[in-house]
Amino acid sequence: MEFAVRYVNGPLQGTGAITVPDAAGEEPPLLQRIPLPNQGHGLQRTVSDAVGGQQHAVYERTGFNEPSGEWEFSLVRVE
């Protein structure tokens, strides 16, 4: 099942879509942990690469915008 989504803030701000198995239900997940593109430079990228981690944005579902038919998600944190 595919859902239209809007990320209201953070690095992924804008619209998109997510797909979940049909057995997952009629609503998208409450939380999403989404890998971010590795665009860091200098020390930030070096430290990130050293610990072997890619940054992830954690978004929480905050509501449904009926006129647009989009589920809205807000940034909780970047890890």
C-alpha cells in the first residue's frame, strides 16, 4: 500500500510517498527512520565515516491533511 506524505520540516522537507506491505494496515507507521544522503565535508564527514555510521532522520507521524490527502510527518531528531 502506498501513502502520500509531507515532511513538514527537517532535511527531507517536502512531499513524497512511502510504500508498506498491505498487511501493515490503513495508516503509515508512527515513526520513520530514513537514511540521509552523505553530503558532509571535512571533520563532520571524517567523524561520521570513522564510526561507520550514516546519518538518519527520525520522523513522527503528526496527522492527516484531508484536503491534500497527505499524511504529515515532523522531524524528531537526526542521528
